[in-house]
Amino acid sequence: NLYRGVQGKSDPHGVSWTTSLEVARWFATRMGGNGTVYTATVKREDVYAYIHESGRGEDEMLVLSIDSVTAMGES
């Protein structure tokens, strides 16, 4: 599964996803708001790029196509 944390009117179908639930929660709450964490399962061929950011401890996936996104709730 991949995760995406968003706030306000940010698109839950965006291209940036993470393999870390904790990182997604951070993005959902980083500005002091009550964001939402979404989860999605994607096919390998839909992953455009994998970025390992050791400074933030994040593994980011850039995903071109997502069929189904599920809200995990507010963080």
C-alpha cells in the first residue's frame, strides 16, 4: 500500500505518494490542520519514479495512474 497525506482541498489523487504511514500523517498535519490520510494500491507499471530521501527518511513514489483511493480518516 501507498499513503498520501493532504490538507484542505488538495487532490487525494495527486502523483506523490509514500510507503510510510507516518510520513503521510506528517503531511496531513504539518500546517496545524486536520488533514486526511489516503491509501491506495497501485500496479508496479503505474509507478513513474521511486525517490529515496534519506534526509527526511521518506520513500516517495510518483504514481501516474490510481484507480481507487480510500480515505483512512483525519489525522
